Amino acid sequence: MSSTLTKLALGMMGRLRPRPAIGDAAASIVLPPPEASGGMPLMETLALRRSSREFAHVELPLPLLSSLLWAAWGCNRPDGGRTAPSALNAQEIDVYAALPGGAYLYDADEHALRLVAKADLRRVTGYQDFVDEAPLDLVYVADHRRMAMVPVAQRESFASVAVGAIAQNVYLFAAGNGLATVIRAWIDRDAIAEALGLAHDQQVLLSQTVGYPAKG
């Protein structure tokens, strides 16, 4: 709770900042091909789907991270279609991965991670204590520049629906692969936007923590 209170105070002062990266941050990470076949049957996965707020401090292996990101928002068709829907196929959502070694933008077309910040942004992605040490915090950002065909008043709600579908993909992947996850709206959106270097027409919507469940 002390970490939460500290971050709340820093957020109120506009001083919530990332920590130094752990290790060297690679400029890009080419992900191995995702495991797009097999797995647990859907109904069994749905029976296991739940939120968890206790995580082991163990990094996710790169093949597992690869499959997780593909399941969340990867390309599953030759024409660039994604694993989650978006209105008018605007594909307005960007998925950022806050890892111990840096913050990365998921490039679905190339199935790779592109470095956007050489810092450990995990503590900035939410006020809860567990986000600081869990191995992965995803940040979902809507780029309004891709929503020109959507009325301005409806853009946030449309983008939020798309994020909900992406987050559910992550929940189902986690349930089927022995991982824990939780979606989070209690976040300092201004601090996240600053840390990621976002433009004014990029909107931080939600964060989601993923990792191995804490033992016991």
C-alpha cells in the first residue's frame, strides 16, 4: 500500500516517472513465430478465465510473449486482419509492452517489438503495487488519426470496444497457458502518455498486467 500511496502522491504532483531500465534495451525485438494451433479447448479456457492481482517476479520467455501478443492483436489473415475486431477496420489501437528492459510498441505487421522508451515504465502503468514487479504491463492506446471515418463523439467508445476485445483475448490466452492477468483502469494517463512520448491525438485507454501467478 505504501507504494500505491507514494505513486498517488507523485501523480497528483505530476511527478510519476519511470525507473531506469534493467539491462540493455534492444532497439527492436524480432519475435519468434506465434504458436497459432492447438491449445486448450475454448469452453475449458472460459471456465478458467479470471482476474488475478498476484504475480511471480519471473520474466515471460520470448516464445510465450510472442504468442501472447499475437493472440492479443496480431495479424491472423494475409490481408492484415487482426485477432480482435475494430470498427470500420480502423485498427486504431496500439499495444505497448512495458518490460523491465524498456517500453516497446507491438508491430503486428512485422510481428516485432519497437523500442519507444529506454526505461522501466511498469510502475507508471498503474497505481497498484503489483504493477511495479510483474514481468509485463500492456498499455492500450487509441490513435484517433486512424478514425477519420468515425464521428469524433463516438471515437472513444468505439476504441474502448476494440480494447475490450483485445483484453479478452489476453485473458483467454492467459487462462489457457497458466498465466495470471488483470485489466486496469486506475491509471495515470497523463504520466503514461508522457513516458511513452505520445502525441495529443493518441489516447491512453487501459492497462493490463500479465505474468505467472504467484506461488501459493
